Amino acid sequence: MNCWKNNFNEKTLKQGIKYKNDVENIAYDGYAFNATVKSKFDVELILQDNLLYDMNCNCSKKSSCAHEAGLLYFLEEFPEILEDYAEETDFEKISDIDINGDLKVISESKLKKFLKKEFRKNPKLKYNFIKHFSSESLIDTKAYERKLKQILRNGGKEFGYYKLHNMRTPLKNFIKKDIYTLIQQNEFELAFKLLNNIMDHFIDPIYWSDDAWYEIAYYYREYVTFLLRHGKFRKEEESHVKKNVDKINDIVF
Ligand SMILES: [Zn+2]
């Protein structure tokens, strides 16, 4: 794969270097490499014994264009792509292997390293991954809900009402640390839900005589006001929160 540059003139090579970052959708069908360059040009490379045999692009240039050079530069930078495709793989056999055991012993850092490598080779996979995890958060929602329940339970109840003063510190920390971190991670929905979960427990006037309530109400108001401005929530949720905030404003601020 070393001599391919001879097929291109200086100017095209310079442009090709720039295009190597715009290579997407690499696929190999056992005969040719196909890729999209700059989102609109379909480039095809035919390699034989690791030598460039032929190439095509659907742009207006008849031969040796910068898109082809871009893909070649890209492959030069990530030679493992060629190596991997060159390996004969028996997919039928692999599909029968149960990978659950293997997955258990792989460390997170190794997994991340592997994913990064695969993403370079396969932008489609990268796209699917991002799409999947942007709608399905990586955050363990249940763990946060459990923690909040635990705090409420540990604080205890009296005559059917929570002993707010008992849980003052853990509850404040939960809001100021856990929920704050969620907001920083753009986990707005969960933060919103947890904040309301807390306030719905303590909106009753019976709690207003407790100092702790004013602290909790202060952070609640701060955070939900931010969330209402930056997140998207269901209409009824929003109006519910606005009512809570109005109530707090009437009482305290
Ligand atoms: Zn082209």
C-alpha cells in the first residue's frame, strides 16, 4: 500500500489529507472497500494482496481525486482496518459462541479502548452507539431512587409524617451532590423527577416550622428553575413544579 501516492498530484494529496477526517461508512464486501467521503462522495477501492488495484469515486473528477486520496490516507493511518478485513472470519462459528462469560471478565478500560478502535473503523457503529445511549442513559436510575428511599426511611416517621430534621444532612447532600452531579451530566429528567419526589413528600405545611425545610426548599427552587429553563418535561409535570415553586415563594422568599 506504499506506492499509492504516485497516482495523485501534489495538490490532490494535500486536499486528501484534509478529507481523511471526513471518511464514513467504511464497508468491505470481500472484494472492494466502500466509504463515504465528505458526506456525499462514494469512494470504492479495490485492493489485491494489499496493493491498490483500482479506485472509483462518483465526483466529477475522472480519476485520482482527493476523495480517493482521503480514504487512502485514512486507511494508512489505521492499518488495522485492512488487517482485520484481510483476515478470513468464520462468522457462523462466532455467532454460536456465548459471550456472556467473556464479558464478565473484561475491564471497563479495555472495553472502552476496544470500542474506540471499532468506532474508527466503523462510523456506523459509533453512530448507533451514540444514538442508543443518548436516549437511553447510562445512569443507574434505580440506584438514585433507592438512595433517596433509604434516606427517608433512615430519618423515620412520626404520626405519619417524616422526621425531616433527622434527615436534614443526608437529604441536603443528596440534593447538593447527587442531584447536582446529575444536572451537570445533563441527566435532567432524572434530576427533575428526584427533586419532585423529595418536594412532594415535604410540601405539607406541617414541615414549614422546621429549618431544614427552608434549606431543602431553597435548593429545590434553584434547581427546578434551572431545569425548567434547560430541559423538556411533560406539561403536567411542569405545571406541578411551578405550583410547588409558587408555594415556596409565597412562604419564604
Ligand atoms: Zn472524488
